[in-house]
Amino acid sequence: MKAQLQVLLAIALAFGPFAWVSMVSAQSADLEKNVADLWIDLSMGPEYVGWFNQNADDQDMARIDHLSMTGLLGEIETGRRLVVFKSEQEAIQTMPGIAGQVDIIGYNIEHGPANPQEEQADPVHSVSHMRELADQYGVQLAVGPDHDFAVTDGTEMAQYADIMILQVQRVQDNPTIVSDFVIPTARRMREANPDIEISMQIGANGDPNTLARLVQSMAGELDGVSILTDHESTEFVVDFVR
């Protein structure tokens, strides 16, 4: 950063104040371009389908977090369709009935009662099994580990995944904690898999402008932003995306 400031100062001294303004404006434009290039991964409910169909582009994702919502898949008209599973067995049992409607298999591997203990005991091996299942159906694999799994096993998981989702929704009101987690973790994952897409997951609560600034500050490390929603967060989603 110090060297960069010295370069900018030298330009300003050599070419005058307008050169400084131009350089700063160009940097701002690059940052805005990065933000505009991020895809959106939106957890879906019936109230979001119409908005998503009207506003999403081909890279955005309509995410089904609950298998009771798979009936919405047929209503999604654009973007990539992602269905999240909590276990290998859940995915194996469900995929035959929805295979033609899914573009991405999601695997949400976390510590807790929702995930099988044997999968928690060897999360990288479990991710490799999900990779095999994704290949079987010709779809992509998105992995969303909790914070601890992302830190301890995320780099190895990234070798099997097309997309990694870094969860920050519980600490999204603390930018320092978010950056200290996201930046080094994302960089390690990209070293392990240069083709990986990386998203940061936030909750649809709080001030949308504040969270937009948080995402903007991380934009250079990300390919997308994932949004956890509920039936009361439609206004937040519209304001945040805008």
C-alpha cells in the first residue's frame, strides 16, 4: 500500500492534480466493476420466484435450501438452479427425481445434529463422494462448510468443488472478523483450485447499505454473494441487490 501511494504521489507531482483524480477515479471504477460482476445466489421461497425471473442473469443462482421447496424448480426460468443437501444419502435419494431440473448440487457440511456424524468425521472424503455424484449427473458441486470446517478442511474441499461458499452471516456486523476469515481462506482455496468460484454468504437482515459496503470491500476476493432469506426479507433483498 505504501509503495502504491508513493507511485500515485509521483504521478500527481509530475502531471498535476488531475492525474491524481484520474487515478483514484479509475481505481474506484475498477472496484465498482468487480461488484457489478458478482453473481447472486439467493435462497428461494415462493415470494422470490417472480423477482428472480425478472432480475437474474445466467450466472445468478436460485438456491433451494429445503427439499420441501423443490417444487419451485420448475418455476425458475433463468440462472443456475442449486439444491442443497445435508448428507450424501439425502442427495442420492433425491437426485433421481429432480436431476433434469438441477444445475448444481449443494453440500452444506457443518458441525451439528443435521449432518451425519460419519460425514463430519471425514468431511473431505464426504465432499469427494459428492463430487462423484455431481459428475454422475453432469452438474456442478457447491460446498458450503461452516466456519470451522472451512478453516481446517476448506483447502482440501476446494480441490473437489466448483463453488465454495464462505459463511459469515453470524458475524456480518463485524467487518474485521469477516475480512480476517474470508481473505486468507479464499486465497488458500484458489491456490488449491484456480478454477474455483467463491461466494460469501450473508443473512438478509440488518442495514442493506452497510452489508453492500461489506461485500464491496471483499469484492476482489469473490465471484459471488449468497443471501440467506426468509419470507419477511423481500424488501431487504431488493434494496441490497440494487
